[in-house]
Amino acid sequence: MSRLRDNVERWLVHEGYEFQQVKTEDASFKILIKNSDGLGNDTEVFEPKGQENILVIGIKIALKTKQQIRFRELTDTEQENYKKKIDDFCYSIKAVHKFLDEDGKKMVGVYIVLDKQEQLNQPFFFKTLQDITEMSEKTNRFLIKAL
């Protein structure tokens, strides 16, 4: 049982968030907060396996159907250029990111990593939830314009 997980759950319950535990191979625990960004995306909160007391908070933004189709029509070079644009954009908003392929969908995951003890408290956690929601909205707008 993780003390960090207990804290996160207590904070979420205290603030009235609805969430669920998710089993995963690569995290000691993972919590999903449903439709947390207003765009239908869930926020993931997890502690990576083997990285005790590191909390990762992130949202995966799927490319829209038309964007998925356009992306698949790009040449390999054009796809790499598009991924580079995403890299540059995420760097500009200070987001750790991953370009993912899940369930046949292209997605961009934006993440904030809390790796300092002074960040692992309720006020900082909720500020980070707000920050990741803003990053999700900015990333969504960027993805719509960029392809």
C-alpha cells in the first residue's frame, strides 16, 4: 500500500472528485479522474514503478478522426516533422509529453512530474491539476491547427 496513493485519494475525496483505480503494469498505482478537462479527456495520476514518491499527472489528447486520417496519409518524413512540431509546442508550454498509439488512435500525452518532496502536498497537487487541464486545452487547440 502506497502512502502517496492514500494521500492522493484522500485529497480527491476531500475535494469531491470522482475517480477510479486502474491496474497497470508500469505504475505502482494509477488513478483516473474522468472527463477532467472539459474536453472529454481523463486525467491520469500515477506513481511509476520503481520510482517511489514521484507523482506523474497527465492527460492524453486523441487526434480527431479527420486528423487521424490526415496523419496516416502523411509520408514518414512529414509524420516526423509533425511530431517535431508537437515536441516544440510541448517544450514551449513546459509539458513532458509522449506521442502515443493506443487502441488504433494517435494521441499526445502531456504530463507534469512532481519529483520533489515539497510538491507532494494537497495545494500543489490541485494547482498541478489546474495546470495540466490548461496544458490539455492548449495542446488540443494546437493539434487542431497543426495538421
